[in-house]
Amino acid sequence: SYSAKIGPSILNSDLACLASECTRMLECGADYLHLDVMDGHFVPNITFGHPVVECLRKHLGQAPFFDMHMMVSRPEQWVKPMAAAGATQYTFHLEATSNAGALIKDIRESSMKVGLAIKPGTTVEELAPWASQIDMALVMTVEPGFGGQKFMEDMMPKVSWLRTQFPSLDIEVDGGVGPDSIHKCAEAGANMIVSGSAIMSSDDPRSVINFLRNACME
Ligand code: DX5
Ligand code: ZN
């Protein structure tokens, strides 16, 4: 039994009303916001970048934790702009950089927390050398790019392995996570839970958030 944090992904919300959608999630008990940045190159979809994050920070105030999921080809390029815009954590993809060490250092020097993400095809052994230097590992449970995809249960051994090797590391799951898949994530030891369409499509997001949180405490 352990406690997990729930971070709604607003990718599938009404993006023209982003600030109010984020406020709605925070009022429904979200512990943090998972903000999906896509550049149309690393993934076949485009969302938003640091100018939007800067506006969101102004609307929402200093308190909310912004976990920036950077699905971009050149993550080095956006560290300083994202820090200036008010990002709390900068989660980049291992596949997108040839110098993870320098990037981690750069993110820290910009006073953000460090998240390191791996796509389904990347092994957890490739992430392991960086585990002691990061705040959070993100194990993708879909191919990044779109909300509403099916949860890949075969990613759970990555989560369990990381949980065993690095007991105090924050481990996030992202993609297809909802009431039907949360128990697998909890069993494997994930403690930062991203959920997009399962929360956004619900008439009662508060109860979905509570369900996800409670499932990790069982
Ligand atoms: C996918 C994004 C996810 C996605 C989650 O590329 O990184 O954060 O929005 O949405 P669901 O929960 O619908 O898979
Ligand atoms: Zn994401």
C-alpha cells in the first residue's frame, strides 16, 4: 500500500478553454497537471509550446505542479523557455537526445525537476544508468502522439523492475490508464498516474480521480 499522485492529461480536453479545463481538474482533486507538448516531428501530432504554458501559469497561479511531457525532437531547445514559462518538471524522451547527462544538468540548473520518458520500444536497461540522477521515470504505456489509445499491459514489467531497483524513484505511467488498467499499474508500483480520456470523458471526473488514487492504496 502506498500513495500515488494523479495527473490528468488535458490533451483530450477542450483546448480552446485550457485554463478553465485545468482549473476544473484541480478542483476535482488533481494532484498535478500533465501537459503534453508535441512538435509534429518526434510524434505525428502537434499541440502547444511554452507560450501557452506561460499563459496557463498566469491564469492558474504559482501552486499547480506542471509536468511537461516533451514529445519533441530537440528537447535541449526548450529547457530555458519552459523554465521561464513556469514549468515545474521537464520530462524529456531518452530517444530524442544523444546526451541525456548534459540535458539533465541543464534542466537542474534551470531549477526544474527532471523526468525521463521511454517509449514502448525502449528498454528499461537503457534508462537505468540515469535513474539516480532523475526525479521521475515515465514508462509510456502507449506509443506517444495521441490520447485515447489502448493500455499496453506488457509495459508493466518495466515498472516493476524500476520499482525494485530504485525504491524511492517516482515512476509515472502514461497512456490508456483508467479504472480498467489502474490495478495493473498499482501492482507494478507506479506512483504518478497520468490519465487523459478516462477522466476527460467522464461526467464525474472527481470520482474517477478518487478511484485511481484509491486503487493505488489497496
Ligand atoms: C500520449 C500522451 C498522453 C495521453 C494520455 O501521447 O502522452 O499523455 O494524452 O491520454 P489517454 O489517457 O487518453 O491515453
Ligand atoms: Zn503524456
